[in-house]
Amino acid sequence: MTTDTPLSFEFFPPNSAEGTGKLREVRARLAARRPDWFSVTYGAGGATRDKTLATVLEIAGEGHAVAPHLSCIGATRESVRELLATYRARGIRRLVALRGDLPSGMREAGDFRYASELVAFVRAETGDWFHVDVAAYPEVHPQARSPRDDLQALAAKVRAGADSAITQYFFNADAYLRLRDDARTLGVEVPIVPGIMPIGNFSQLARFSDASGAEIPRWIRLRLAAFGDDLESIRAFGAEVVSAMCERLLAEGAPGLHFYTLNQSAHALRVLDAIGPLPR
């Protein structure tokens, strides 16, 4: 492991007062692990975007470093400019810049086609105020024409000014290591942080993975399916598999861990407990 292991947790903006209260409790439990920052996912336009903003500002108000996601598909330069000004005025120093998906019913892609264009716009508007994270895909973005094209897209985001990348979740450490090494051959020297998905519910994970292109290795899928409705066995096995992968990633020099929490704390904490104390 490195002498310092950055740790971060991702949330989505809750849709109800109950969800907001639950997320506060989850955040308090995760904050006890002294993460470097939290992140909050983004929905383009309307109420979802506003909920992202409200969640980000609440987390910042608690004294935590927080990185809002910023999606460019369907957005205008002016709408992004306004968000950047709001975040900057509130002292937010980190962003996760993404292309995102075109919202349902929206035909126009907006003023940006690619995340690299969004990164370049953030830099042009705000200089080096923000630390900008971008996405990377160990198992290749599902819309990429080829693995080479996907790597070139990552390199373009870095050339545009990205400071670091966070990967889509995966369960095959070799896929991450190959991405990291191949990216280096293209001159991508920024940290590429592995995105970690704890396993708490197999059917939910299978749906997410089938939709996103993240592979669940056959041996893991079969073991999880064999547990049926035995949630405790699913979670115990999941923590064992994911923590072992994290240990290997850190031993191979991965520059931190970014957990996709799904607004829950128990599964991420179980993985961290299995890993043991991280150098902090």
C-alpha cells in the first residue's frame, strides 16, 4: 500500500425527506472513516439537478469536502456557467465532469458533445479553481467503438485539463491494471482511482451491471445466484471478494478507493473492515 490512501464515497441525491434523513445518518457513519471527500451524482435539468445542488451544499455545510457531478449532455454553456459560479461561491473545490446520458424526452444534446469539451469549458471559465475528476472504464465504455477509442477519449479528457479519473466499478482487478498501464502508454499520468461497488443485493447488482456493461465474472455470478434469498451469505461473500480485490489493487499501487454506496453505509464499511486500517 501507499503511505497515504485517499478514500471517497459517492451518493445520489435523495428524493424525499425520509431519504434525506437517512442519507445524513449514512454520511455520519462514513465520515467516521475520515474520507478525503464525498461526491454527489447529477441529473440533467430541473428538480434532479436542484436536488444535487441542495445535497452538495448540505454536505459542504457540515464541513466535508464534496464533489458534485456535472453532466454536460443536454446542458448549455450558460447553465454550466451558473452552476460553476454557485459552487465556486460556496467554496466547492472539486468536480466530477461527465458526459452523461440524454434525459428521457430530450432530443437536443446541448452545447457539449463530450466530457472533454466540458472539462475544457470548466478550465476556461474557472482556471485551476476546481480539481476535476473524469470517468474511466476498465471494461470499455459500452458505447465506445473499440478499447483504443475509449482510451483515446480518456486521454482527451486529461489533455483538456482533468486532474484525475475515477473508474466505473468492476470485479476483475486485471481489467483495472490493464487500463492503467495502457493509459500510461498514451501519456495519461494522472491518478486513475478504482471505483468500488460493494455487493449487498445480487439482483440489483445484476441489473446495474447488465445496463452499464460492468462485468460480473461468471464464478462470482454463479456463487451469488446460488445463495438465493440468503442476504447474509450474499453480503459476507461479497465483502470477501471485494475486499480481496481492493487489497490487490492497493498492493499494485492503486491511488485510493472510491466507493459507490447507493446511499448505504453497511456494505462499504464491511469491505473496509475486511481490508483493515488504511494508511491515512
